[in-house]
Amino acid sequence: MKRVLIVSAVALMCSMSIPTSVSAVNIISETSLVQEDVKYEELKAEELPKAVRTALAESYSDYALLKSFIGNEGSYKIILSSSEGDIAVYYNVKGEFVKQEDLAV
């Protein structure tokens, strides 16, 4: 009986001491973003949506509007000028601010 108990204990200890390896595999999913080239057509400033005109008046009151454009997907690009330089601001179809870019002089 003692032998069976000792053999069982040794077997148990051996099974614990053998390293079990778990191979972790990093799964990398490639997401490719396709950015469609937006084509802009010039638009009269008074044709800009009211939401865009209001946002420009509130956020860019120190700037003069040089040109405005509408993109083929409905976005708006507005070129503004100030003593600090020219910028382009972008608004989405809903008239919400998207981004601002400094334009090289």
C-alpha cells in the first residue's frame, strides 16, 4: 500500500514538473483603409449651409473667406485667410467640423 501511495505521489510530482507550453498566436488582422479622392467644385459662400456659415462666424471670425468648395461626397472645404496665414477647414455633410489644415504660403 505504501508503494502505491509513493508511486502515485511521484507520478503526480512528475506531471506537475513537466512544463506545459501554451502557444499563443497573435492574430493580426489587416485593415486596409481606402481613401477615395474627393473632388471639389467651387461654391459661392452664400450657398454654404447655415450650420457651416454659423460655425465659421463663431470659430474663425478673425479670418476672411477666400474660397469655398463642395466635395463630390457632400463635404465642404473652405479656404480662409488671416494675417497669420491661410488655412483650409473641412466640414462634413451635416455641417460639423472635421479638420483644419495650414496652407503653405
